[in-house]
Amino acid sequence: MSDALLNALAEALADVVTSIDTCDDGVLDPDTAVKWMETTGYLLDRLPPADRRALARLFRRAAARQPDGAWREDLLRIPEGFGLDDDQHELYCDAVEERTRRFVETVRNVDPATPVPTCPGWTFADLVEHHGATHRWVEHLVRIRASERVWSRDVPLELPEAPDAYPDWLARSAEAALRTLRAVDPETPMWSHGADQRVGFFPRRLLFEAIVHLADAELALGVEPRIEPATAADGIEEFLENLPHFSWVAEPVGALAEGSIRLLAADTGAAWTVGFGPGGFAWTKSAGASDAAVEAASGDLLLFVYGRRRPEDARLTVSGDRAVLDAWLGAAAL
């Protein structure tokens, strides 16, 4: 793509965004304006960090071509308004740190033998050990810049003997993982078990590990999980992006008969349509025709994708062919 085309597209987007942001309420319904701006922000959030920084520079160049005045100042505020200068890698690391802190606080005073219903056969001790082991594994992979798979069982855990010491061990494991991740350029190539073969894959993966396992702990204690809509949407897409690379999910999904499922976020209007069968697995960010559909708040949709909400849950509205949905749930269970 030529520089001229990139500059033209950036200037056009800047003009549209600024027009929406400064439009009088009598001309454009405020709720519609907010929805458009949130959708634009969400799409820009999904760009790689290098592309976000490049887009911020293009917006500033577009502003510089305007004469001094209010319009130019509004254009200059766009990169900050959309957080384009923010380091996505660091933002993911910050989010992992916050969710892990909440997880540790949640499990610290719970009897380690307490069952975790969303992870059949597991206790809180098992849940904390698994979560900490994941942090240890990621820290090892990134520190050595792994060029091929290293099995988690081959990474020393240094697990305490007493299960009631596991939460503090998890906290230390997470601190070590985040310290290593923050010290490395996220663009650095390395092996990962997902679609993104860079260091930048891992904090995003750790975030949704933390979110789902915090939900496991909270649900076991009768606490309703709180997952922000934008974070939940990112988690759904992270799962769908990586599914073909997670062999323990991709193989059973690949064996399914042809079918499709639509996921609709009732709180934001976001939608995803998933197709599977002999022709392969694919998904789109759209509300396409499907054999079955599930509608719920974004956070509940994320928990549904991970098998933590069941179709019969009152928070979900299920329609279409239930056999297709059940087959998908059986194959895609994590």
C-alpha cells in the first residue's frame, strides 16, 4: 500500500471520527455516536502495536496539514483518545498482573480441598497449581526464546509442600513471568502454541487464562464474575484465532459434521459466526446465518466459549439446532 493511500485513508478516518465526536446532538443521536466510536476503538485496539503507533503518526500528519484552530486540535487528540500510543504489550501485562492479584486474593483463604465445579475433579489446590505452572512455563519459554515446543512438565515448578502456600507461590510465579515479558520486545520471534509466533502472544494468552480461572474460583464461591465487554470480546477472538493451533481442541472440532454457530453479545451488538465440518474451521466477526445461536452479555459469552456457562443457563438465550450446539461444546471443551 502506497504512502499516499495510507495518508489519504488516515485523513479520511480522522475527519469522520472528529466529525462524529464534535457533532451536535440534534444532528446525530448521541447513543449512535457512542456506538460508532466504541466500534472504531475496538477495531483499532486489535491492531498490532507497531501498526497502532504508525496510525498515530499518520493522524498527527493529517492534523499538521490543517490550519491552526479548533479542528486541528481535535484531530491531534485522536491518537490519545483511542490510546494508539499505548503499548499493547504492557497493557496486557498490566491486565495479567491485576487479574492474577484478584485471583490470589480470592483463593488465599479458601480450603485447598474445596471442589471447583467448573473444572470437574479439581480442587482449589489443583486450580492454583495449574495456574502457577502456566506462569512458570511461559516465563521459561520467553526467557530462553524457545524455538520449539518445551513441555510444561519439563519446567521446574518449585511447588511448596503445603497447598495453603500455593497462592503466594502463584504470586511469585506471576511476578517472574511478567518481569521477563516486560523486558523483551513483543515483536521478538519465538515458538508459541498459538497463531502468533512472537513474544507478544504470551501476555494476551496469560490474560485469558487468568480471567477464566478467576471465574472458576469465583463461581465455586458463589461470586458472579465481572468481565468488561471489550475484554470479553478480545477473549472470544483470541480463542477463535488460536483454536486451529490448539491440537486438543482442533482435532475433535475437525471431526465434527458440518455446522455453524452464531455468538451475539446482547450488551454491545458484537457478533461472531463459527463454521466447522469436513471443509475446515473458520469464523467471521459478523452475525451470519447459522444452525444454532447463543445470545448473552459479552462476559457470559466468553464463559460460554470456555464451557463455564452451559446452554441451559438463564443468562443465555439459545436458538436453532441444539444437536449442532451440543456437538460443538463437546468438541471445543477446554
